[in-house]
Amino acid sequence: MCSDEFPPEIGGSGSVAFTLLNSGCLKYNDIDLLTKNRKSVVNGVGKTYLYPKAFLSKTICCLFFFIALVKYDYILINDRRFHLLSCFLPQIALRKIIYIFHGQELETFYFNNSFFMRILNVKNRYSRNIRLSSANVFVSKFIKDKISKHIAVSKNIVVINPSISPFIWSNRKINGQNLSYKTDIVFCSVCRLVEEKGLFTMLDSFRDLVSHYPERNFTWKIAGDGPDLKKFSSKVKDYGLEDSVITMGSLSKLKLSNFYCSSDIFWLLSHFEESFGLVFIEAASFGLYTVGYKGDGVSEATFEDNRTLFSRGSIPSAIQLNDVIYSSMNSSKTDLNNFLCQFSPETFKDNLDTFIHELVN
């Protein structure tokens, strides 16, 4: 497996790589990993080949990648650095390539009209590779449909959704609760603290909610870290919401479970195009009602009776957010649990087992 990000840092590709390598399908010594240098030791794989982050990183990465083509039966291409490198492979080598798509591949390689991309004919090379590769794995139906609109993908197509982490899954707890009778309502979000995640838009909506319904005590907790933390905290202070909006930094899986358990509603109005939305599933695993935008992978990651999806780019009013509290009463916890089972670690393992069996036979 070639994955620039491993273990998970800020992107979905690292999480997918980590889940693949720890699913139990890929037995010890069946798979080796090529990734950037990391302080932490990578367990659960045969060998780990590290290339440095900075000096000569691209040269060494390329060297390892092309050596791998000779040594291995299949090469799993997990993120964009290796998607780009694969564009310069001879056609005969593509039978070994398995692409994993996370969401921004079209923007990076197909619609990118920079001089570098045009002179190297990356668009046409990439389209050819996708058509001739051994298999194409998509993290959501949304991403599959998005890419298929522009590139004729017809060979060994499979959608394998990322799974809930085993720790979160084993600690999930779906309790039925009627929020309409609660005075204290806790909203929560889990994301990287960057403006594109919609945090400032959400802050405006939250301020309106607090001012319109003073009879209720609203709190908004945010788990995550990022470069816009200082800017966001300053805005919170300007609005006088320091006691109501709490940033908690990055949390471990144990603390994240407790974080969800002490919340009522999960919301994230991201300006990014979300390829899937695993955090929505994690939150729902603890019975939280979910709120997001329509039109991307979040629709697949949320249960119809346990969600409110606003039109992309809209700013929910105080009345709309208050209506969310009453909408949560209509959610069936049994149906929600059945929906979540399709994202369990066991289901992921079964889907991956089936894919590997069909690929090698």
C-alpha cells in the first residue's frame, strides 16, 4: 500500500489506510506499507518503507514506488501523491494498480489546467489509468458517481465505505431521549478548525439561537484543532459566548466517546465537499441527532429519520435550529442501529474480504 498519510492525521486517506491495515483481512506479511517518515511505529503490516518528509522525499518516494511495481502483485494507491506518480506508468503496469478514491482526485488531476499538468498530459494519462487499472475502490457512492460522470469507469468498481473505529463501535450507546423537554441542550462538532469547515457560519447561527431562546441553556462543544483556532476563539469572545462555545482540542477515542455521550445534537455545516462524513456516523452511534448540508457524501452517512440536511450554503435561522430539537423526537433508535450496522468493522471486513476474493480469483 502506498499512502502518503499514515497513521491518520488530518485527512480521510490516512483513516482509510489505517482501517484497511487493521481490518484483519490483509494478513500479516501479506501487505507492506510505503509512507512518509513517522515517529510512531507502524504495527500490523509486513514491512514499512519510510521516505523522509522533506529532503529528497520525492526522489526516494518515486524510487520505492517503481521498485514496488516489480516486487508486488498489487499496488494499492491510497492518496494523491501516488495517484500522480502512477500517471507515468507504462500501460502494462496498470494491471497491478488498485486505486482508492477519496474525493478531490478530479479537481487535482482532471480539471487542473496548470502548465505543469498540461505539459505532462496528466488529464489524459489519469483517465487512461482509471479505465485500465486492476480495480477502483470508492469510499462512497457519491464519489463513484462524481468520477463516473467524467471518466468511463467500468472495470472492477466497488464502493467500500469507511467503518466506525472498533473502539467507538464497541462503546456505542443509543439512548432514546426527548430533547423537547430538556432545558440544557448540547450541540457538538468534530472537525479540523479551519474556516472552510463552516465554523464561522455555524457560530452566527448559534448566536442567533442563544439570543432567540433565552429560556434554554445552549452549549456548543467542538473537538479538534487547526490553524483557525485563534481566529475562531476571538470571534467567540466578540460575541460574548465564551461560556457557551467550548473548544476542546483533539481528543483520543476514549475521550471522544465521552464527548459524544455528553452531547445531544451533532452538527457540521462544512463548506468543503465531504466525500463521506464518518464523524456523522460516529455521532449517531451514540444516539445523537445529526445536522449537515445536502448534496455530498454526508447524505450517505446519515439516517433519514435521524437527520436534518439544509441546502448547501444556507445559514440556518434560530427557528430552524430550534426545530431540529423537535425533529429529533421522530427518530427510531432501532432503525438507526440497523442503519449503523452497515458501517461496523465487521461489515467493512466482509466487504473487503469479498472484494479481495473476487480480485484474485
